[in-house]
Amino acid sequence: MPRHRTLLLPLLPVLLVTIFAASGLSASETAVGDGDGDGGQVYIVYLGHLPSPDLTSGSEDGISAVEFAHHDLLNQVLDDSSSASDRILRSYKRSLNGFAARLTEQEAHELSRMDGVVSVFPSRTYEPLTTRSWDFLGFPQTSMAELPLEGEIIVGMLDTGIWPDSPSFSDDGFGPPPSRWKGVCQNFTCNNKIIGARAYRNGSTDGVSPLDDEGHGSHTASTVAGRVVGNVSFGGLAAGVARGAVPGARLAAYKVCWNGAGCTGVDILAAFDDAVADGVDVISFSIGGTEPFPYFQSAQAIGSFHAMRRGVLTSTSAGNSGLTGGHVCNVAPWMLSVAASSIDRRFVDHIVLGNGETIVGASINTFPTLTNATLAFPAGGSCEPDNLTGDSYIGKIVLCLPPKNNSRHPNDGSGPLSAGAAGVVIVSRAPDVAFVLPLPGLTVTHDQFDQIMAYVNSTSNPVATIDRTETTGNSQAPVVASFSSPGPNLITPGILKPDISAPGIDIIASWSMLSSPTGNPNDNRKVLYNIISGTSMACPHASGAAAYVKSFHRDWSPAMIMSALITTATPMHTPGNSNATALKYGAGQLSPAKANDPGLVYDASESDYMTMLCAQGYNATQLALVTGSNTTVCAATGGSGSGGDLNYPTMAARVEPGKNFTVSFPRTVTNVGGATDAYDLKKVVDGVEAAGDIAVDVSPSRLEFSDRNQKVSFTVTVSGVAPAAEGQVYSAAVVWYNSEHEVRSPVVVYSV
């Protein structure tokens, strides 16, 4: 049968496929269980909302009426000797309704046409995509008075698990978990900080442990809610106090990602199903691909939708494919999508050539200085292990070009290490990122590499010295990361994604002692804290900020919390971002301290999302299965809706290049500030008063309130001539302000 291809996102350094993928390693695609065993590939069969509680009650591991219904449904399409019990890997029965099973392409097609089925899609495989960062965001340490508030907040981490012995996860001084908590600790010893831990592999929970053997999950978890730990560094680099946004909050780990196997849709949806039912308040999801999928063909979009229905916000990575032609991958309007940006610190390294020239590159290199080692350029510049055989590279500095697009080996220094090299120089397309390498080395640009090669070709004895890494400032920060996946939103063009930016470059946080800092099995170093980069690191900054806001506003909906984070973001129309737009960095840089008191918020309910989905072509029958309500009625829009009518805190429109256009955005804000507050209007374009060929009109131009939680509506109309060339972007902002608040909503018009 034809192979179904699914996404595998190259991630930053630690999971072996780092942004060195940007050096030439292309993103690959895999299918789960394709062609193996009865039934072939693993598919997810999504059935929408859960039926009545009496059908799902009883033992969590017992056979419920819902599971019997799943078996009965599948048996109707099986025409071989197998039964549903042989095929089903996982039943989703706690927060949503569906199952994962091994199916042939024909069986999947037949199921998709049956009554009661919303969608059937392959279980795709994805990859998981700080001392200084919170200070850079102007977010102070939690006061003693706020710790009890945070202790009621539970953050679910869908990742590679967690390393409980890290000082960041100590429960000293913590009381028991909140009484509402329903989670468990599976093959894992919890404490009063880590109050839940589950693991899933190919739909099964048998014999698997939530222990983090890679480090990624511990890093993200401590960024969200790590305890305050002093004297932290990586070999003396990034020294200071490590802390999460909400050090008093509880953590629940849901391990869905496995070393070398990625993170499968069947396990991702199982973790969402459990996390929501267990009672988490926020879900942090640093996992993604290179492109988005339609909402009901995406495990994370489905899982986060049902989380939203229960009042749980999902914070996600935008993706790491900005240098390889990808797009923001997590785009559902009910999830927060976070781009990566820099902080005011950089790690640089120097290689001094034998002729006295000094090349400044980037790395996290804490090895002793490597002095006067011979430079060696392998055949074709390839540093794959098969190209570095023999003993000719022992003790030398190997010069590595980007790998070919079909290479299966990351350009991470592992080849030179295995060949006995003393050091390495690697060409990187991401000069804004420093990497931890398994031997002395640094990354350089193509132009810098050419300088090195010119010296190598000029002498019979090329030598060089590689220094230890130095820390420098970065006055232009925040600058959006080169690797961060840009918009536009390929599923709903009228919803701006990514939503916001947060620190994701060179972030230090907790690590697992079961893994080296590079993930290379030949790297024998063990560290408690590691420095890595990615939108995986940006996401937990936003997750932590969301948990902080939630601790003060327990009754706020996920949309209200998202709005608070988005409308209080710091604009990024700065010289350092002159080559980027809001399609790359969203509303701007996360500003957690302001988000607690945003003044106004844009709220959206399940019914609002249903209206948007209707406008995109989903029919009332499908949506009734999703919501469990027969009251959903879709107007005859022809499926051409852009999403611009959704009450979202940003506004976006895709227009035809060079054409006249007029687009309107109806919006409603809820007053969460003073009861009698009023707001005046300011319109800005790139930091100056709005002007030019495109006009932004807002009616009314003043908002007045007489009570808290009162709602007032307005309409933004954008008109003019669209940018003449494809790819051009016009950015403005509608700002409501008074003496205490400034509520900023970006407006983006683009021609793509």
C-alpha cells in the first residue's frame, strides 16, 4: 500500500538533531508502524466529545462502555481474521472520545465514512522542538506571599519526561497536592512538587517510565516551574540563580517522546486525554513539525481543543524550521503559539589561525584551550562517520561543511569525536545560536569558513587554536531567532501565528543525569543544568507566564489568559528585527509582569470557535460530534472564511498583491480593570503614527465602561492597496490606553 508520510521536526542541539539541521540536514518524515504487523499503519480515529458519564465511569483501566463501542465500530470494517482487540492500541475515554488502531488504508477510508466519526488520520511522528531569561523579561522572583497561590496551579508537561533528582524539583516546604488532583505516578516516585507522572509508548503504558533520559523535558519543566536554585552554571558559563516563572507551582510529567523514536500522535492524544482529566491548569507542549495540519487531523489540535473546553490553556512551540522553508506548525486559535527570540547575553568563541587571523564564532565550549592543532579538511567537507575513517584525523581540528540534504547524520561534532579529532569547526546557518559540542569547537558562517579555508590552502602546515567560550552582551535583544518558524498561518489565514515571542536562544535550565549535555553517547560529561536553544525553550516561558496569570485569575478562560499575554507583549519593531515582521515574532516579546493586569481582554468561547470552524468549511454534523451539542448550525459560507471574525487579540488578513481591498475585524473586549475605566485609541505603524497607502479605521474611537466584566464592541476596518509583491507585510497596531493600561493588538496585512 502507499506509504503515508508524516512529520519529523529537527530540533535544537540536545535531541541530536539540532539546528545543525539548518546546516543542511533536511527534515524527514516517518510513519508509525507502517507496514508492521496486522493492519499496517497506526491511525487515530477521532469521535469528538465524550458520551454521558455513566458510559465512562468505573475503573480507569477497566473496560468501559465507551471502549466496547470503539471495538464494535472497528469490527464493522475488519474483513480479515483479526479482531478489534488485536488492532486497538489505545482508547481515549477521559477527556475526549476516540481510539488509535492499526489499520489498512482501505479500513481507514471505510471508517472515515461512518456515522459518528469526525476524522481518521495517521498517527504522525513529531520531535520535541534559566538564569538570565526571566530577569531579561523584567519578571521578578516570586514573593513569599504569592507562593500559596502558585501552589494551587498544576502544569502538565508533555515532553521527554522529568529528572526528579534535580534541585529544581525539590519539594522542600511544599504541602500536599491540591485536593482536586486526580493524577497518578506511574513507575515513578513523586513528591509534593512533581505530583504526577505518566509515560506512553505506541499507545501503551505498560513497563515504561516517565524518567527523562534525554534532558529536554527536565529543561522545559524547570523553565516553567523550577525552584529557585543558586550558583547554577554550565562549566562556569551562564552563572547565576536558576528559577522558573512559578517556582511554587506543581508539575505533572507526561512522557510522550522517546530517544530516537520521536513523539507519536497516538501518545500525544493519550497524554492530553489524561492530563485534562487529571486536573492540570496549563499544558506546555514543546513539540511540533515543519508544517501544520487541518485541525481534526492533528493530535495536538484535537487534544488542546478538549483542554480548552475544560478551561485548560495549551502553550505550544511555533516550530524550528525557519531556515528550512517550514511554517509555524501549531496554529489552532485555542492554543498559544510561541516563537523564539534572544536575550541580552551571547556566547562567543574564537579560533586563532596560524597566520594570526582571529575568527569569532559561537559555541558553548568549556573544554581547555586547544593550542596549535593541525587543521584537516575531509574529502568534500563531509564530517559523516563513514567519511572520517582511519587515523588521519586523530588530534586534529576537523573542518565541516553542512551535510547533504539526504544525510541521516546531524552535523553536531559526533563524527569528528568518533574519529579521534581534538576539535571541530562547523558551518552553521544560524549564527545567532551557540551549541554545546562534544569536543572543543565552534560554529561559523560560510564566509568565515571560506576565510579559514583560504588560510588552509595557503600553507603546508595549517594550525589553529580554539579558545574557551566567552560571555558577551547583546544590546539588540530581543531579536527573533533565525530558526523560529514563521507565519503565515496556513490553516486559518485570518489568525496571526505565531502569537508571541519568548526567550529561546541559549537558555540554561535543568537537565537529566541520564544524558550527556549533547545527547552523544560518546560524550561522557554529566551536568545538572544545560544550555540549549529552540522554540521548545520559548514555549515554557509562555507556559510559565500563563500559569502565573492563572494563579491570580482562576476563573479566567484560556482565551482571556492568551489575550493578557498577547496584548501586553513588548513590540519588536526594532533595528535588530529589521529583517522580520509580525509573521515571524507575533505580537512581540512576552512581558509576564504586565500580563497579570492587562486592563482589557478578548475572550472567546467554544461556540465562537465553532462559528470560525463553520466558516472554514466544517459542517454542523461534524461539529455536533465534537461538541456533543445538536444546536450547532453552520451558515452557508462556502467554506471561505479566513477566521478574521473570531474575537482574537490580533488581526490578520491575506490579500491579493497590488489589489484594492477592504477588510473588517469585529472585536469585543471585556473590562478586567477598574469598574469605570475608559480607553482612548492610538493607531501605530512600526512605532509611528499610522499613515501611508493603507488606512486603519476604528469605530468607536473611545471605550467607556461602567462595571467590571462589562463587554464593549468595536470594529477595525483596514483598506487600501495591498503590497505589490508577494511576501510583503504591512504591520500596524490598534492600541487602547489610559493612565494605567496599554492594550495593544497587532494588525497585519500580507500578500502571500
